[in-house]
Amino acid sequence: MTDERGGAVEAADSVLVALADPTRRQLLDLLAAQGEATATTLAGRLPVSRQAVVKHLAVLDAAGLVSGSRVGREVRYAVRPAALDATARWMAALAADWDRRLASIKRVAEEAEGDSR
């Protein structure tokens, strides 16, 4: 899709795929609590290797959920909330659309029930 809504759906897809993994959700929680951290620091708080943490951070980065900035020899990662906020807005719009559809179905069903009396 090339329209604006299609881009939002594609962005939400990458965010949801990234958040599907519990280790990546833990990484986001840790980064949100600490502000920023290195892969080594994060690996010390999780039951996975530093290499695994780096791979998970790459997925989160590709989804726009974290960013890494080089400080000397270290790369420090921090949460980028914009992608998560955009996904939450997309989900809220989707929920509102379904609420409208269900209300319409309910109204039609109630009208049909009234007509059958």
C-alpha cells in the first residue's frame, strides 16, 4: 500500500512483530525505567547473551521503538515512543471503526425485531 493509512498499517505491523517477543518487551521495560543503557548492561539484567540482546535491539530499532547513539566506544540505547504512540493511535482508530460497525449491526437488528412485532 502506498497511501498514508497503508504506511501506518505497515509501521504498526513492524511494531507488533517486534513486541511479540517477551525478551524485546523486557528490553523496552528496562530501557523505559533506566532512560538509556548499553547492550552489555541490558544483557546483565536478562537471561540471554549480549549477542542476543544486540539482535533484539536491532529488531526494536528497525521498528522505530529504540535508537542507539554512540558515546565513545559504547552504543547507548533509548526508547523512542513515537512508533508505539502511532501504533496505539492506529489500534484506537481500528477499535472505533469496529465499534461503529457493531452499533450499526445492533441498530439494524433492533429495527428488524421491532418490525417483526
